[in-house]
Amino acid sequence: MNHTPALSKANLLDLARRPMAIVLAMVGVSLLYGMALGSSIQPLWLIAAPIAAGVALAAIFKPELAAIALVGITWGYISETANKFHGVPSLTKPLVGLLAAALIVRRFTGKRTPFVTDATTWWMLSYFFVICLGLIYARYPDRVLLLVNDFAKDFVLFLVLINLLSTTKSFERTIWLLLVVGAVLGSLTMYQEVTHNYESTFGGLARMKLAQIAEGIQDRPRAGGPTSEPLAFGQQLLVLVPFGLWAMIHGRSLFARGFAAYATIACLAGVGLSFSRSSYLALAAALALFALHIRLNPRYMLLMVMIGGVLLWTAPPEFTARFQTLQNLLPGDAFNPEDQGVQSEASYEMRSIQLGIAFDMFADHPIVGVGAWNFSPLYPEYVNKRGSAIAEGFGPPHNYYLEIASEHGVIGLITILGVLVLAFVRLRTAQRLFMLLGDTRLSELAVA
């Protein structure tokens, strides 16, 4: 029996109206964009407005997809860059608000989906209270308040993400989006290096910082990405490299594996052009641990060797000079006064002073520290006590754990270590669980 509806006059009119409505909508949008281009509206708004509208609709009807987009926006510093360079209002704050509202609606209507919580959440909340304690005793409580606000916003963001990205499918999609972000940022950096067009920042996503490479070598631009800080940019990309290697092995199509290979190359290039020595060391350690924990097909090992060889061959000569300065970390020759080991470079000396001052602050305030973000304003005072000739660089010490110890004391150090240990334990548990289930793909993703 034929169930095809008859083409009545009403049906024909309905079919004719649909393309007409689409055409009219396109004409209307074109007119709006034409009027906007003829006015003083910045072109970026014409791109940002429909994207923001799409993300907002996704937050209402598909909050999981909006949460994935939120990770990409946050990781790539896209909202901050658009606000700083183009005056675009924050995308992150309203998106987090919409997603939080969606979670609350889910909790109290329909299936009444419970909130996802974990012991890690309570450790993070404990660390938040440790930060708040600084409002009572810190010499500069206004600086403590800045971190209180930042951490509170980040904590809400964390709760939103762990509640919405709760499936392996959404988690994998997030990984691929992060690789897209890494590929874009790394590609922009490579373009700048190849063309030597360092003034072009691509809307603030590829900023540079003129800084020292090594003694005897002229200062040159170092890739800083959207933050303009080479160290932060190197760290931003290096953590994506294990994900890229995983995607090269486990991508579901040839195109996916090929893109993962390119994203890995772009991230490695970005790390290299940041000239961040700590990023170099962290990357080497991460790759070594990754190789020890997963099976690496000889073909992929050969591919990685080829990729590394090409990157080293095309790397600027300053990269080798920068990498060789790591030997200054080794003890000097006691019988050679010219060989002073770690003291042979001013940057090492300055950082050793910063680390020493952080330890001094911890020794003076071992229980609760000097208060969040109070290291910098107190730095000159401690420099004078030490009688150091180097007083520059009032920033935080280049050691995360000493920074925590100096500003939050033993209490802060214990709570933040609790967060890190629990996060590692959860990932390790996931890796073993997936291995027991025979899912090597997700087991190795947990390792990455």
C-alpha cells in the first residue's frame, strides 16, 4: 500500500514557501550585515555576534555541546583576547551562567539529574577557604580578594564542566576541540616565524615578547600566544602533545589521524618557539612517561622520530643555543673559576634569588603564609634583607610549590597536594578500569 501523501495544492504551496522563507531570511541577514559594514561597527562583531548566539542556543538546548565550546574558549583565552583587543564583552561569564542555570533546571525538573560531586571537589573547596583566610592576616588583603574572585569563578566553571562533560563521548569531543585550538595557535606562531612578521598578532592570538635567549646571542621575539608570556604559552601547548599522540594512534579515520599529526607538530613548534626551558624539560618528561605507559606501534615511533628530526632541522639556530643553556643547571667546575654552573647566567641567578625569597617567606610564616598574591609586593622588602644586587622581577617565584608554600603555608601546600594526588588517583583508576574492560583506546586516553 502506498503511503506517499498526495501532492495537493496546499502541500505544493507549503513546499514553495520553505525555500522562499530561507531566501528572505538570507536577504534580511545580508541587509543587516551590509548596514553594519557601512557603519562604525567593527567587523569582528559581525563574526562574534552569530557565534555567541549559536553558543547561547546550544547552552539552552544542547548544554553538553556548549560546555565543550566553553572549554575551547577558556583554554584558548579567546574571550579575554576578544575583550582586550576588540572590546567584545566577556563570552565566558554569561555562558557559565546559562550552563549553571541549565544544571539547576535539570536537577529540579524532569529526570531530576543529581549533581556530580567527588572528593576532589571538597579538597578544592578547602583550598578556597585557605585563600579566603588571607583576607584576615595578609598585609595586602586587596590582592587576596582578587584571587578569591578568580578562584570562585574557576570553581564554578569546574563544577559546570564535570557535571556536563560526564560521558566518554563528550570528553573525546573536548580533546579534539583542544587539538583544534592548539593547531591554530601553533600554526599562527609558525607563520610568524617563517615570515618574520612578528608585528602581526592575528587579533591578539599570537603575541610575541622580546626576551633573552642566551648570553652572547641577540635578544629575539619569543612566542607568547594569546597571553604574551612564553612560559605560559609553552605550558598551554605542551599538555596537548600527549593528546595529539593518542589521537594519532586512535583516531577513527585517516583524516582524524592526519589532523592529529599536524596538531601535534604545531603544538611542538609552538613549545619550541616559546624558548621556555622549563617547558622543554616538562615536555621531555611527559613524552617519556607517556611512552612507558602505553603501547607505541613501531610505525608511530618512527613517525615521531621523523617529526622530531624535521622540527629540529627547521628550528632557528637560537633554539639550539637556548636548549644548551640547560647545562648551566649542572654544578660548575670548582677548579675553573670561569665555569660557575648555575651562576653563569643572570636569569638563573635571578630565579635562584626568587626561590630563596619564597623559602624565606615560608620560614617566616610557615602555617598560613603571607597571603595570596602578596609575594610580589613583599619581594622588594625581602630583597633588601638579603642585600641582593638583583631587585628586578617582582613576579611570583618560578616554582609552583614554593609559591603555594610562601603564600599559603603548610595548610595551603597540604590542600593543593591533596587536589593533585586525588586527580592522579582518579585518572589512574580510570585507566585500570578501562583496561579491565578491554577498552585500550580509553585506557590510553586516561594516560594521556
